[in-house]
Amino acid sequence: MAGIDTLVDALVAARARHEPCDQLLLDGTLVTVADSYAVQKQVAQRMGWLTTPCPAYWKSGGPSREAVLTHAMLPESGVWESPASASADLFFTPEIEAEIALRLAEDVTPESAQKLESGVTDHLVDSMTVSIEVVDSRWRQGRTVSALYALADMQSHGALVLGEWVPYIRRDWSAQTCSVKIGQRKAAIFTGTHPLQDPLWGLAQWLRHATSQFGTVPAGTVVTTGTWCGLLPVSAGQAVQVEFAGVGQSSLQL
């Protein structure tokens, strides 16, 4: 059975050579979520992403409040301001998610993170924006890759586009509308579809994870908080436009 170092080598090579790796050759390597997070950190170190004591950009989320949420640090080179333009050749099989990103108002220490309660974290956020996450896998299996292997691959993160930041104001997220237009397709409208019902609900879990890995998470750290639209395919030549009513918009041209 291949070891974790071999799996790290495979993911680093997939990024460097732009060639997907095969989970079947590495089956059994990952047994626990902790294994996946160890791979994340080693890949980030090998890729030269850890240039600050704590990563400045993250993704966090899950399918429901009952699920164990997952988290991944994001490389700053793949975080772009809207309107963004990128070659589809950067990705294998890109898909997009329409999300809300949040920015911390204050430092969060490991001790204070342990005291946080889910859904009681508004005081920690000073700004929000509309984000587009490009989801892309370094695994040949793509969407069908096992969950631990997707998590090891930065939870299948490809890139992140951030719109204009606006002051955070508590909202009725159950009534929040989100419009997603891809290429020439008619815009799809989603209302109150965040899987956690509130994009701030998972902040406590994310901060406990991040502080356990990197110590104090500083003010200004950004986390994107999960999809409102599921996963939507996007192809070369298509423009993606996402708008959250009352929050803002973000766009990406592939």
C-alpha cells in the first residue's frame, strides 16, 4: 500500500504537470479525515503556498448542519478579483459554485475558537462578498473520487473569484436570492438554498480547525462558505455571472 508521502507526490505532480492522478493506484492510503488534512498541509508546503503563519484564504462547508463540515486552505495565486478572466486550460473538468465569502473582523485565537457556538459568530465578520468557486479535481475519477481523497485535494478546489466587499449586515438568508448565468443559458434563480441555511453557521467549526492547524487566525482572513447552486458545468468560452440580491455580483470569463 502506498504511503501518504507517495500520495502527496502524486498530487504535487498532478499540479506541476497538469496531468490527473489515479486514486486506484493509491487506494487505502487515506483512512481518516486527519490523514486528508495532513496531505493538504504537505501539498501546500511543497507548492510554496504557506508564505504566512496562517493561510489568508479558505473554503469551508458541508451538505447539512448534521454533517461533519470540511475545510481547505486556498492558494493565493488562484484567488482573483471580479471581473476575472482565465484560460479553461488551467483546469481539468471545471464546474462552478455560487457562494458568499466572509472576511474576519478580528483575530481568533485557538482558545477563543473553542468557545464559539455554531450560528453565533456575526461579531467576527466585518465584510462579505459574492464569490464564484471553480471546482476542479486533480484525480482522474473527478466527481466520483472517494471523499477522503477529494478532501486531500483541497476539497477539489480550482480557483476563487471575489466580488466587491460590502459591510456585513445580518440578513434573512432563507429569503436570499441568487442568480447564476452561464454562457447563453437562461439565468437560474435559487432562493434560500444554502445547505447550512446560513453561510455563517459553520464559522465556529472552521475556526476550530484552522486554529488547530495554524494557531491564531488573523483579522482579514477570508473564507468562502459553500454553494447555493450545487455544481454547474462550465466550458471554455463561457462567461459566468453570479448575483446575490442586496449583496453584489461576481463574474468569470473562461
